[in-house]
Amino acid sequence: MKVSSAVLRARGLVKQHGHGQGRVRAVDEVDLEVPEGQTLAVMGPSGCGKSTLLHLLGGLERPSAGEVWLAGRRVDTLSERALARLRRRSVGFVFQAFHLMEELSAAENVELPALLAGFSRREARRRAGFLLEQVGLTGRARHLPSQLSGGQRQRVAIARALANEPLVILADEPTGNLDSTATLDVLRIFEELRAAGQTLVMVTHDERVAATADRLISMRDGMFVDDTRLAGDATGWLGGLIGLEG
Amino acid sequence: MQDAVLAMLAKEPSHGYHLRARLRQSLGLLGESMNPGQVYVTLARLERAGLVVCERADGLPDRPERKVYALTPAGQERVTAWLAEVSWPKPDLAEFHLKLIAAAAARLADPIELVAAQRRELLRRLAETQRAALAEPAGSRAVLLLEGIVLRLQADLRWLEACERAWSGAAGKTGDEGEPGGRDDDEAEGA
């Protein structure tokens, strides 16, 4: 593993819902470091706190306790405004339900975050064209989301998440609403992002999506119970399958 | 392997090297690791068993890769029987299941830890298989084989989840978290 600084860091992270007896810790004292270029998958049963964790890391929710650092800067104490600016410039989100702007074309949906992050109109347009090509949707650039399939919409959403050249992409059940063919398209893109060194944190209950990551964390009841490296040395196991006996 | 080679000869008599190329194409990346001599060894065995004959040899007579093999009537029959046969590889889960029970009974190891270690290994295999599938060129038939391996690994992972749930329930965890009932054990298969 190459030596690199953590892009994303959390210390003693807690998110508590409710009070007194009905108090629930959705995220319970979590420490995390995500080095630059790492793709990390967080898995666990529904209700284990993985989505809440992602929201805390992306500054969509504020922790009850603990710290979140993005590129060496503490973010959980920022004002709403500063936080919104940081999200626009440094984070890309991919959601289960796509959340595209229905009245904008695919290309405009991708351009928008680039513009908000401070790219010029021309740069934003060029970037959108490039990214839509990356996700195989050049021919659909002028289509409205309603004219696209679920898989195509999610690919637009991934292109959009990349538009601001984010330090990190946060993906929440990115294949949760997709059939298996569309899931494969997303897998392929995630595999390319991994190879390209894009830092990415995803939460998922789909082992196939998780298997595209460099590292896998398992979560139960708000806590990490396992942390495994997936990428790296091939086990040679696949080759062994073809020992088709004489 | 013998049955597969025989069945491939049903299309037309072939050279060993041609059969080998067809096997490799069907298996994709998996076929890369195939021992080059394996097809010839298999053909020699089939010949001894009277299931194939060497029809002729092109060029140098004593080079096995120049021999053209064809099915004998007995070979034909065996191919037909093979195609009609319903067989499926056994999933060998009993051994792991017994390992968990023995480990727990003798307090040799924590079954939940054993499940976690197994899960890590299967996820690594899933990652490897999936990468191999993504690396296959478009239209490759081998993708279908890799897809089958992926689906089996997913099924095994689901079973490990069930094991984990069951064994966490059995151990009553550490008991200091005042959480009655444990996890959703009623939700048999998980999502």
C-alpha cells in the first residue's frame, strides 16, 4: 500500500437519535481513516447505521459527538454555509434514488455541480461531455431523466458526482434501485474509478458492489466489527477451479 | 474433462490443439491456467477406452498435436448419456458446519470468528472473480461461467450471514449490552 495522507478521517464519531430511555446510537464511537485513492465499502444489515455514517462523513448530518476531517480540515464544526460550500467543491454524492433534476437534461444535470464548484460555463460543458462519455451515455446527453432507464439515470448521477472533481465520492446504496444488468454497468464504472485512484466510500448491502472496493468494513449496531482488504494479491483461486480432473 | 472433450468432438473430428483452443475460448481467463498437456492426456485416455479413434495424422506422424481424433460409436453413446445426465456439483457445506459445532463444543475457537474469517476469504474470491468477469472482452461466453461462480459465492455469503446470526444468538453475545432478543432472527433469509 502506498503511503498517503487520509482524505477523510473520523474520530470518536457518534450519532444519537432520541433521548433518555428511547435513545439509540445509530453510529457509536467510530474511528475511520480513508487514504487518498482508496475505495471503501461499508456493509451491514439495514439499521446498522451505515447510511447515517455516510451522511456524517459528507456533512449532510452533524454528529452528536466526535470529529470529521476532510483533507486535513475539520468539517463538523463549520457553519452551515461553509459546510455547503465545502460539499459543493469537494464531495460528490450518489444516492439510491438518483436525485436528478427532472427538468434538466442529462448534460445539464452533470454541468450544474461543476458550475457551482466554480468552473467556467465552457469548462463545465466540456467536463460534462467527457464524463457522460466515461459512463457510456454520450448519445443521451440531451435526454431528460424521465426519458432514461434507472441504470442510465444512476450513471448520469455518477457523472454528476464527478463533475466537481471531488476529493471523495460518497455513494449510498448506489445499486439499490437497479436490476442486475444496470448493476453490472455501475460495477464496471466503480471498477474504473478504483483503477483511476478516485477516493470513494460507499455503503451497500450488495456484496457485488462491495467487491469492487479495495477495503470492506462490516458494521453492526453502529460499530465496526470487521475491516478487510479486498484488493491486492490475487489468490490464484480462480485458476485452481479449472483443475478439471482427468 | 473427459466428457467435455468427447462432447466437443461430436461437432466434427478435430486436432488436439483445436480442441484446446475451443476449451480456452469457452473458459476465458479460467482457461489460461489450463495445463497445456491436459487435452492430449485426456485424448490418450479416451483412445485407450475405445471412445475415440485417431483418424489420421497430418504431417509428422508421431507428434500428438497433429493427430485428428473422431468419436467411436461408443464415444457417441457416452456423449448422449452425458447430455441426458442430470448432475450438479455438491456444495460442501457440511464440513464447515461441523467445524463450527466442534469449535463451539470444545471451546476451541469462537464460531463467529470462524464465520468472519470465511466471509473475508469469500469476499476476496468474489472480488477476484468479478474483476475477471469485467476483464473479459465484450461478447465472451466465459462471462457466463464467471457469473455462475459469482452467484454461488453470493449464496455462500448469504449462508454465512445466517450462520453468524444463529451463532451470535447462541452465544448470547457478551451479555453486557442490555439488548434483549438480539438481531432480527425472525427475518430468516435476510435481504
